[in-house]
Amino acid sequence: MFLIGQYDSPFVRRVAIALRLYGLPFEHRPWSTFGDADKIAPYNPLRRVPTLVLANGEAVIESAAILDALDELVGPEAAMMAERGDLRRRQLRICALGSGLADKAVSLIYERVLRKEQLALWVERCQTQIGGVLAMLEREREPIPTAYWFGERIGHADIMVACALRFISEAHPALFDARYPALQAHAIRCEALPPFQEILQRLDPPKG
């Protein structure tokens, strides 16, 4: 199977890190959604990444759906997400907050680069959403004594939050700072792991 997308995307990166942690071999095709859109289109007409093409040729799109397919592939004992119940809902909530955080950070880059004159109302809204999510995640992570969000074993929630935090720190460094020590510690712990160090492409944010 092969994974389409560049590792400076927090969504592509979360999938690639999960693949490494699961020990699943894959080929990486670092196609850009702008420069390589025509290459992506046969697999995903939305021309979005990540897209994971399975050995049978089936293309799975959107990072959460891809991870769900990988969890099914490795089985419930190895999966980094609970199969059902309250724990699964709580894990999915943190994943959703981390995913939304990354999505708003990406939106701010597009606003800066693609719009000749930035829409101040939209920029302020995105920054407010980012700040609100960071504050909530900080409050919830701070009292947790375990190495990871839901115990001593890393999960999809940890990966998504860490990937989002790295993206924000590179794209919008003023938004993620010393106000969030618990999240900074979480990011440092995750980024020290070999898969995080291997699956890495530093973002060079366009200036617009």
C-alpha cells in the first residue's frame, strides 16, 4: 500500500506515524495537493491528502477513516483506539479537538497565502477557535499523571494532538507558547519517539 501526501501536513503525518507504530510497511508518495493534484485525482477526486491506497487498489480517504481501517487491520488488541464504549467516545473527542485545531491552523495559512487582502473577521475567528481549543486541551491534559492521554500506551489522540501542536508551532508560533506547559510537555514526549523523528518534514510557511 502507499500513502499520498507530504509530511508537513499534520493529517498525513498522523497516518504515517500510526503506520510505523503498527509496523505496517508502506510506500510514501509525497505528492502536493497543488503541484501534483492531477496525480492525486485518480485516487481521490477531491485532490486532498492523506489518501491511503491499499494493496487491493482501494483508496481510503480522510485521516480518521484511514486510521479506522488500520485499526481493523491490526485488530482490537493492537489498535490505538478503543473498539467501543465510553473510552472510545472520549478518545474520539480528543482526536476531534486535535483535528479541528490543525484544520484551523491550515485555514489561517490559506487565508494568508490565497487571499490578496485577508478577511480580518475570519482570521480573528480562527485564532479564537485555536486559542479556545488549546486552553481546553491544556486544562484537561495538566492533571493526567500518565505518560499519554489515556494511559501509559500511546494512542491516536496523542498522535493527533502532537501533530497539530507541531504544525501550529511552525505555522503560527505566537499562538502556541508558554501559556500551555502541559501541552508542550505532551508534544516533547511524543516528538522524542523514533516514528515522530522519522516521519517529519519541517513546515516552511508561505509568506503570501
